[in-house]
Amino acid sequence: MILPEVSNLNEYKTGMYMSTSMQSMAVYNSEEDHRFWLSRTWDVGKPTVAYIGLNPSTATEAQDDPTGLRCGRRAKREGFGGMIMLNAF
């Protein structure tokens, strides 16, 4: 996974969640009030798709929101093994 390029890693916080069927990771700012990206992987043998959102998302590494659920269903239906959700703002 690619982390944002930073000079001081203390500026970011990461969260990880693993279940028997999925691995998830999120990168937040130090206050955890802005998520830069969120990844979900359910099949490492398949490619990953990226979604870029323009609205704030409430999904975390352990909890989906409606947008994350829709994107995940679409990614699985199209044959992807994971997704990365990026936030433009």
C-alpha cells in the first residue's frame, strides 16, 4: 500500500482491521477528523479499483458507510479483489 508522502509520520494516524474475509486500512490526519484514504481487500489475487470521492465519508477501517457499501458491491461485481477510497477534500 502507498502511504502519503510526508516529512513527519506523526502528522498521520493509521488504523487497521482484519476479519476472516477482509483486510482494511485507513489513513487519517493527526486529529482523526479527516480520512485521506481507506482500503478494503478481500482477494489479493485480483486487481484493486480506486474511487475518488468529493464528499466527506464516515467509513472507518472497521465500519462501512452507505457509499463504502455501494462501492464495495460494485467492485466485487466487476471482479476486483479490493478497493481504495480516496477523499479529495
